[in-house]
Amino acid sequence: QVQLVESGGGSVQAGDSLRLSCAGSGRTFSTYAMGWFRQAPGKEREFVAGISGSGGITKHADSVKGRFTISRDNAKNTMYLEMNSLKPEDTDVYYCAASRFSWDARGSRNDYDYWGQGTQVTVSS
């Protein structure tokens, strides 16, 4: 089992950058694929980016490709989401998640077993 805690959210202007972090507990962090999802009130949670357990495979949603970058540092039990050129439509609560399918970057929320509490990102125009 792994516990996840997100940090780094906040309120920024359009065009600004933010870096989200997700700290995982336990000594098995590298055995989990990790992912970022986001959700607005009344909407379904949507995939943003995923990364395999080793970090060698990544996947990004088309809506963030070229602007967001997922990465991880297994020595620090931490995953990151670098967000550049932020837009108002990126405003959401961002969640990190861990998947037992460690060999791949997973794009479906059904593949994830553990979730953090979320961190708010607000982008003003």
C-alpha cells in the first residue's frame, strides 16, 4: 500500500508555470506506475499524464502535450508535473495516483489503485 500527498498547487496568471509534486510513502514507490488526473466540479476525473515505475515510459493527454511534463525521482519517492504556459481551462483539482501496472504509463483511471487528496490549481486570464 502507498499513501500519496500532493503539493505545489496555487493561483497563477495565464502563461505562468507551476510544478506539482506527489510524495509517496513506503519503500515500494518504484514498483508503482504513477499518474496525474484532474477534475472540475460536476465533471469526470480526466487523465493528464502517466509514467511507468522506472520512469522510462511517459504518456500525456493531448490537451497538455507540449506544455506539461511528468517525471519522477524514485530515490526521493516523488513524482512531479511541470506545467508551463498555463491556461484558464487548466483550472482544476489535480490528483496523483499509483497503479500496480508498473511496467507502463496508464491512461485509464480504472487502472489506478491509490489516490491522493488533490491540490487546487487556479489559472486566471
